[in-house]
Amino acid sequence: MLRRSAPSYQDHASFSRTMYRNTRNVSADSPPPPPRRRLGFLQKNNSLEERSRIVSSFKERSARNLMSCDNSGQETRYRRTETDFSNMYARDLLPAKNGEEPTMQFLLEVVDILTNYIRKTFDRSTKVLDFHHPHQLLEGMEGFNLELSDQPESLEQILVDCRDTLKYGVRTGHPRFFNQLSTGLDIVGLAGEWLTSTANTNMFTYEIAPVFVLMEQLTLKKMREIVGWRDGEGDGIFSPGGAISNMYSVMVARYKFFPEVKNKGMSVAPRLVLFTSEHSHYSIKKASAALGFGTENVILLSTDERGRVIPADLEAKVIAAKQKGYVPLYVNATAGTTVYGAFDPINEIADICEKYNIWLHVDGAWGGSLLMSRNHRHKLSGVERANSVTWNPHKMMGVPLQCSAILVRERGLLQGCNSLCAGYLFQPDKQYDVTYDTGDKAIQCGRHVDIFKFWLMWKAKGTIGFEHHIDKCLDLSMYLYNKIKNREGYKMVYDPQHTNVCFWYYPPSLRGLPEGEEKRERLHKVAPKIKAMMMESGTTMVGYQPQGDKVNFFRMVISNPAATRSDIDFLTQEIERLGHDL
Ligand SMILES: Cc1ncc(COP(=O)(O)O)c(C=O)c1O
């Protein structure tokens, strides 16, 4: 049996409340600061009458306790009070009779845990992670046990579980977390995610998600306008990630040229081949495997000295495939490759696709967001010629996971490719315009609401705010590049095009060694060792990998707007500190 101690949630709760008050320098009864920029919001959205109603409601709320909760329908407000949760259970919460007060107290405690976590995430003296090996977490930590139980556990334990789940996780919003393409903790995005979970609805029909469906349509149109399709024409859908968006692109391409595959299967099609860079994301191969093309029918394209597809190689391989009797169906051009951040030359690739009548997809999962920057959108020059585009706001734009869009230039293909008209959901005789029942375009049935947090962030930042965020991340990566490109002990893998900065670090003991296999082997071990020490000490996180014949190197990526030059300096100091004696 795994050990279960009896933690006192209250101890933690009162401690964290004190911390909260101390750091904010407010007492429990201090009013919150007045809402900022409210007139902009009011001017834009409300009639005069409505405005004055909202203003007085803001004022009223300002006069109340910071931790009070507005249950607006009933005008009931809850103040957080010391509550003993050790004898309370989920069954005591709503919809239980008299469950309202315990529910509100429980949720206010949860909010307290979350706000503490958020506050600490931006505090550089907090570790990025508190690393434990899997067996340690599985054995159970003090008061925290992953095993599921037959009997209900108290709400006190549930609160401990909430707190410890965050405690033993990784702070991906920390300014020194550089490990993944998706980083950051956007406060408005987070609010959007909370609201989304509260609404707990499903994107398949307008019937049950009217506001979210419209937001999705409007946002997709805006994204298509930014891609450069006339009047934002075309189609699209939010999907569970870039890999799935890429899969949609392959499905739609196949449907465009061989619609009968939908009903009859792949046996009615000739041998179809797909082309993609040797540096492209593995999801193209996965899509090929999942959709019955087979990974051997994905032809990898050679790249130049900066990791970009060589168009002549594409044309040669298209011709060679045709000579073998294969049918070139689809080319993927990557805008921002995963490791090097390379941008394939879309215009030249588009010329070849037009010449041979091949579907052109642009995988902009990572680099598509650069379209929002006037300084950097030229890197995707020609994107408007693509038949489809993947664009992940959950990477470079800092939208909380998950948020990825597949955009398709030709309207109707997504619907034709995927619709099965399930009678219990998509009744044609509903009282509203059923073209807003967009769920049948998806390969899923139920679909999570990914749009709201993104829409809300867009409202809160404006297009210009995203542009600023992207420019800032690119500036920071140039700062790193300029800092290390001639620094002793560093060697660049490629000159950066995106925020990816790929480099080797040579500890002093390797620097004098002659070039050769021994040096390569020792260098190969450096990045994993430094990374392991970083994780053990919890100070920062950055990725590494080998690529082709290149031994392990660091891949620094910046998408977190909280990061500053001092965090970049910190990263290089850590690498040098931890790697010095290797
Ligand atoms: C270029 C590229 N495409 C697609 C993907 C897959 O995106 P997701 O992780 O959202 O499925 C990634 C992920 O890193 C990527 O870098």
C-alpha cells in the first residue's frame, strides 16, 4: 500500500493567503484596483444605458472584498472563510442540497492555489521544476498519492492533490523555460480557458455552442485574410494540434483529387506520393501512415545549408516519381521547421506545384504566426498560393494549449471530405441557418472549444499586441545568437531564421582536442549531461537533439513573452557553470 499521510490543507491555505496579502501589500479587506481601460470596452460594446449599469456594477464590486465572488444571476457574493474540508466530500458540493456555500468555498480555495501558482511562475527565484523520477512519484510523495481509490477522498485531500499536481509539474510559463515551442502563461488566455471549462460545451453544433461557433468562424476568416486569401475566403477548423491539422491537409488534398476514396477506400486510387523536407515535422509521415498511404510513399526532400528545401530537388523527385508511375499528390512546405526554424521557399515550391498540379500545403504550425509581424512575414512570402495552411496559435502566439487551425483555400472541401450527416446532431430542419453546424467538417465528433481563449487574447492584445510579442521573441533570439556566435566554447549549427538558435557547447576539456571521432563522441554526451543537471537543479530548461550526422546540440526556442535578456544571460551562465567540468 502506498503511504498516505494526513496533510493539513488549511496550514497551507492560511500560509498562502498570508503570502498573497504580503506580496500584494494589501489587507484582506483592501479594495482591488479600479478596472483599467474600461471605457474602451464600454464605448465599443454597450448602449448608454448598459454602460451605466456596468459602471455601477464595477464600482459596487470594487468596494467589496478582493476575494469575493460574484454569482451574478442571483446577486449573491461569497467571501472566502476558513473552512474545514477534512470532513467534506464531493457529494456535499452542488447539486447537493445546501451545496452552494461549500461549493463556493471549495472553488475559492482552488482559485487561491491557482493564483499562488501563477504568481510564483513569474518569480525568477522559483524553480522551473522540482524534478522527481517516475518511480518516486509513483511511490507517492508526502500527502500526494497517484493511486485511484474505491472510496471517496475528502475535499481537503482533493485540494492537496490540486496543489501538489502543480508542485511536481513543470512551470512552462516560467521566464526560464525554453524547452518547447509552446511556452508562456498568458493571463487572459488562462481566463479564457477557465471560462471554456465552465461553459463545458461542444463545438459540433451552433445549437449548443452558438457564441463559440461564431467566434471560430470570425477568427478563421481573419486568419485567412492574414494569410492573404482574397476577402478571407476559404474554410477551416480548429483541431487538436498541428499534427492533426497537417493530417487534415493530406485528407483534403486526397479528397480534392480522388473523392471516391472517401467511400471506396485507397484501392481505387493509384499509388499516391507525398513530398516533404527531410527536416519537416514527423506528423506528415504519421498522417501518411494513418491515412493508408504508407510512410514509404513520403518522399523526403533535400535541404540547403540553412535547412530549407531545395526546389530543384523537389522537381527532380516529382519527375522521378511520375516516371515510376506514381502520382505526386501533395507537397508540404514548412514555415519554421521544428529544430532549425527554417522557412522553405514557398514561391518556388508553389511554381512547381502549379506546373505539376500538386496540392501545396504550408505547415506553419511553428512559423505561421510570423504572418502577424510586418517585420517577419516576408519569410512566408508566397503563402497565399498554398491550398492549405497549418497555423498553431498555441506555439509562437502564446495561446494556452491546445489551439491549432487548419485553413483551406477552397470552400466546401472540408465538409465534402468529412461529412457523414449524423441525423441525431446535424438535422437539416433546425430553426436556424444550419451551415453554422460546422462539426461535420471535423474527423472528430465531440470537439473541444479551443477558440475562446484565442479570441479573448486577440481582443485583449489586438493584432498589434501579437505582432509585438513575435517581434520581441525574435529580437531575443538575435540577442542570444549575437552573444554566443563568437564566444569561446560555442559553435553555431545554423544561422537562425526563426527563434530557434541551435548550438554546441564545448566544455574546456574538449576545446583542445583534435577534430575526430573521439571529440564527436564526447561532444554528443555534453548536452544531455548539462540538461540532466539543469533539470535536477530546476533552474532552467532547454531542449537538445542530434540531427542527421550532427551530434547532440542545444536547440533554444523563444516563444515566452515573459523572457528577457537577463534570462538569456542566465541560460548561458547555467550552461557554462554546469558544463565547465565535463
Ligand atoms: C513544424 C511543426 N509542425 C507540426 C507540429 C505538430 O504540432 P502539435 O504539437 O501542435 O501537434 C510541430 C510541433 O512541434 C511542428 O514544429
